[in-house]
Amino acid sequence: MVEFDAAVLPAVGRRLEVRRLSIGALAPDDVLVRIHASGLCHTDLEVIEGSLAYPMPIVLGHEGAGVVEAVGQTVTEVAAGDHVVCSWNPHCGHCFYCERDQPILCEPFTRHQPQGRLLDGGQRLTCAGTAVNHFSVVSSHAQYAVVPQSGAIKVPREIPFDRACLIGCGVMTGVGAATRIAPVQAGAVVAVIGCGAVGLNAVQGARLAGAGTIVAVDRAQGRRELAKVFGATHGAGEDAIDAVKQASGGRGADYVFEAAGNAQGFRLGAEIVRPGGHLVFLGKVAVGDDVSFRWGSLMGEKKITRSSYGGARPRRDFPWLARCYLEGKLKLDELITARLPLSRINDGFAAMRRGEGIRTVVLPWD
């Protein structure tokens, strides 16, 4: 049995509490990871505030990186001592959707994950003998996490943990959108709406793909300027429609990646993508909310896709992204605006509510 500290959300609207948890015997497919860094994501905040419903109590966190401590008896992909990034979308590999190359829709994942359980439907976390729920099959806001082997992805030892953890969600989602979901062609005109963590990574994904023009759209001038560090060639605020038209010969952007996560951003994306262009929705609103569009903005053979994870194939993509960072092609240092011990995790979420920073990383052993 392993005992460790974890940040537990006891109920909606409450502060996270650092509690002592236990993990018992590992199941055959389990990987026990000593977490060295965990990124705070807006999805965590949605659970805290109740717009995304999960059973309580729960350990949040799905951007985790660390070292494999132990493995179950059937695990072959990783071994003790390996450095890994956790994937929040492990998959079984043989259900209806996995066989159709859509692991993001893996049936065991979509069945068990919303219930606070692992891929096999079980739970491993307890606090004083009472079960504690898992989040996104990771629960990385803790000193240890237990994940299925398809959720433990080996990466080079050279990448620091606080940079590596970001690959597991925001980086993969944004970069993957521009390189996997709607592969940007060299010289293309790209617009990215919302320059938070996911949007900035869509910007640098477009840069990696060789886009000729990248327009970063955000109300905050500071974020528009930061986007230029990641590869944006232009910035736009309230003038986004005119700015994109000017940058594209009046046609509109070839590719638009919406990462603001609000109804206005969704509508704007449909207005600024050119006829025949590709619009990818990366942001989200509450699942029960309606979003309306001007019908004419959807016409013109536009391709519209909703993507949650940038087309991730973690065993292919996570090592590639780590290598891009180590080779100086991918910016991760610039995403981190604060590093906090686990005891101050609520300070990180308070800053997120205020719209401050890009990514706060919790270091559970500090």
C-alpha cells in the first residue's frame, strides 16, 4: 500500500483540501506514477464550480508527469524508472471506436470516466477507508497517480517534468489541432481565437506546420503580444473580422482554431473562416448551453470540426512533442507563469478565475 498527499475536492464550490490517501494493490494493467508536476487546467475549474458534473469527493488534475514507481503484472509498455506523461484519454484498443481509429471515443473510457473510475471501471484511491473518485483517469494533483498503461506514455528523461506535464493536455490539444485535426498547409492563412494555453499551442502548431500568416485574436493586448512569441504574425482584438480579411486578400482564413471557449468566439470563427476553409472548435461552454450562428456564416462548403484532444495518439505524439521541445522547436517554458506546492493549489485556481497567467504548475513534492 502507498500513502501520499493529494488535493481532494470534497464538494462543488469548496476549496480543495490536501488529504492523506492510499493506493492498495495494483491491478494487472495499472501503472503507479510518482507525480513530479501537474498543470492546472480550466477543465479542473469547471468541476470545482459545478459546470462539469463529477462524483465527489474527487482528486482533480489530468496534466501530470513523473516517474513510474511500479507496474501491474501485464504491463509491457513501461517499466519502473521510466519518465512518463499521463494521458487523460487512455483507450482499450479493441472497442467499436478504437477499431475505427477514434480512441478519443473509446467506449470503456466514455462509460467509466464520467463516473470517477478508471478504464476497467474500478477505483484505487481511498481516504481513511472511503473511496475517492478519479478524474479523467489521471488525478494528477497528488504525489502519486495510478493509471492504465495506455495512459502512461514514456518520454525522454531530458525533458523537465514541469514542461513535460503540459504535453498531456493543453499542448497536445493545440498543436495537434493544427498538425493532426486540420493539418495546416505551408503558406496558409491561420487565425486562432483565444490566446490562453490551448490557443497559444494552436499558434505554435500552425508555425510548426509552416503557416505563412497567423492572426492571434484576443481581447487582451498582452496575450496578443505573447502569441507573437509563439509564432503569430498579426494580432487582432475587436477588429478581428477586418484584420483577417486584410491578411487574406478578403477571403477569410484558410484555417480557424477557436480556443476562447465562449459563444462569441464560436460565432466569430464561423465568420472569419473562408469558403472551403476549416474551422476547429477547441473551446467549450457548459454542456447544456445553446450556441447560435448566423446561417450564412456556415455556408460555403466550410468544414467544421469539434476536437477535444488534437487527434492525439499519445505513444506517437507525446515523444514527438518532447523531442520538438528538446530541439528548440516547441516553446514550453513560456507557457508556465507560476509554480506552486500542493499546499497552495487553491491560489492557482484563484488566479485562473481572475484570468491571470497561462499555466500554473503544481509540484507535489515541494
